[in-house]
Amino acid sequence: MFPIRKKLLVLRKQQGAVAVIVALSMVGLIGFVGLALDLGKLFVAKTELQNSVDACALAAARELTGANSNQLILAEAAGITTGERHRVYFQGEDITISGVTFAVSLVDDYRSASDIDPAEAVEMRYARCEANRADILNWFIQVLNLLPGVDIDSQTVAASAIATLSPSQVISCAIPVGVCSDDVPPSTPVGTWLQSVLGPPKGGKKGETGNLTGNFMWIDYSPPGGGASELAGQLTGPGVCSLPAQGSQVGEAGVKSSLANDWNSRFGINQGNVKEGDAIPDYSGYAYTEVNWPSKFNALADFQSKRGANAPYQGDASTGLKTHGTAVDATYLQENGADRRLATVAVVDCDGFTSGTTAPVQAWACILMLHPINNSQGGSGTGATRMYLEYLGRSNDTGSPCATNGVPAGPTGIGPMVPALVR
């Protein structure tokens, strides 16, 4: 009897100990579950704040053009307005931008607009936005406060972002052509037709083409190793898409009489060594010369309309050219075409720039390839002795058809300036 009673008493005492252990374990388990949930909530709040300050910095940086002494006032207002359109705490509460500050360089001291003299304001190039959310209550983790020595309070999260204006990406790769800087100053109207001499060089053979001189010329982007085959590959291929930095030396490629077939491939005209399928044409091969476009100005809008309809090359009778090639039809252009006639070209100083010499890239420009080349098929005028390109402005002009307006590029980007986050 007595041993049995003793065993029962021991079991009852053990049951009480297990209950205490389970209770303490539940506190720990709930605390760890709460830790995961509350950390998740803080992560969401941090992400929401970061979205807000990113938008604030980008909006503020867009105003830092250096063109207006009031740019900091405009930038601050734009940043705060844009940033505070976001919400925090699962989109349930308003965000307050706690500060918009500015600096000349990324690592410089950031100051508020009110602390910057108007004479310095135009020099500011970087905008920083900050925001925080305090007193974020915990859901479950405070249960750990029941444990000895634990004291978990409400939390605070903060976020900041810095942005500046930087060049955007260029979507049109370069073709091996350089435009003379004296002929296209920044004031040159968009839509201007540039003329080049396409006839034989001095001492050349009658009917030889390819000696582009005048407002533009053939360019070698990798001197001195460039040759006709390299330039031909750039015309039938994508072009030069990894553009050299501004200031890089390019070469004057001289006479390249064999490039006409490669040039004409972008108009969907296959001839000689370039067969159908060897090169990708533009969505439209419709050409412009002084015969069918006598104003010799601003053909871009009509070209974009023709491109939308996949209009093929209309034939030599309409243009006055003598291509003698085989032009693909609209169906082929629709199914196989690409953006091939809006192209980027280098702007160089042509004075003294002759075959075998080099010159630095001063800028980049956007052009429209207007018409095919006769390719030694005789005739006179456009396509035989002269050639035209339509100048569409600098590649970093806002709205340039050769560049994106919103996708930042690397340090050598040449597109229009767009706001980009840098920190």
C-alpha cells in the first residue's frame, strides 16, 4: 500500500513540473514566432519608406539642371510632394519626408535649400531625401518581456536615398559615319538635311562611290585597325553599340566604295554580296531624295508613318536613284524588320581630319538614313554624286528618337539626362 501511494505522489509532483516547463516553453515559442512576424512587419515598413524616399530623391534630382537659381526650391517641393504620395504601415498611414538636402558631389556635405546661397544653388547636383517611422508597436515579441532581464520596446525604421541626373541609355547603335561639328552646332534645327559628296575621290575612277565628304564622312571607331569589312559588318549588323566615351579618338576611314550594298541593306534592298537574310532591314525601306521630298527638311514624321505601315522601298522611278537591287516587300519588313534607320553618329571636327588621321568624339548625334546609294550603277545627283542624312539633334537632347527617356546608363551614357538613384 505505502509504496504505491509514494509512487502516485511522485507522479503528481512530476506532472506539476511538466506544466511549468510547458508554460515557459510556450512563452519562448510565442516569442520566437512573434520575432519572425514583427521583423517581417518592420521589413515591410522599411520597404515602404524606401519606396517613398526613392521617389522623393528622383523627383528632386529631375529639377537639378543648373538652369534656374530657384532649382532647389522647385526640387524640394517636387521631392516632398512625390515622396509623401506613398504610405507606410501596410499602406495604412501617411509618410512625412523629414528632410530634402542637396550637395555638389555625392560625398559632399548635404545642406537644406534654406542654408544654400542662391549663387551656389545652380551648382547643386545631388538630392538626398530622408524619412522615418517611429513607435512601431510589436505584435507578439513583447511576450518575451515576461522573461527575466528582457525589455523590448516599440521600434523605429528609417530610410534615405540620393539621386542625380545622369545620361540615359541609347537604343540606336552607331553607324560608321561622323558628322562635322562646324556643320551641326547645337543650334542646328532638327530636321535639317546634311549633304555629303559621294562621288569619286580626286584621281579616282569614274563611277566610284563611297568617298563621303562634306557635312559627314565614313568613320572608323577602332583606329587604326578598321577596314571596309569592319564597317560593312557594322552596317549589316547591329552597329557599334558599345560606344566609345566622349573624347575618344576615331579615325577617318577614307574611301569605302564597297559599302553601298551594306548601306542599302537597311532599306531592304539586297544586291551583290548582300543577299536576303544576310542583314536585317528597317521596318520601312521608303526613301527620301530631293525628287520626292523637295523641301529637303524634316522627313522624320512622314518616315514614322511609313514605318508604321511597313512601306517598302518605292522604286527608283520615284526617287531618281539607280539602285538596281531587289527590294523586299511589306510583309517581309513587318516580319523581319527592326529599328535600323534611326542611328547614332559621332560629331567630330573635320578640319584636317583626313584618311589615316584621328580626331576626338566631341558629341553624339541622332540621324535618319534617308535613301540608298546607287552603288556604281551610274546616274548623277543623289545616290551617285551626293548623299543626304537628316539631322535629328544631339543624342542627349530631350526627346531624341535615338535614345530612351528614362533608363539610366553607365558613366559613358550619351542619352538625355534622366534622374538616377546613386545611393
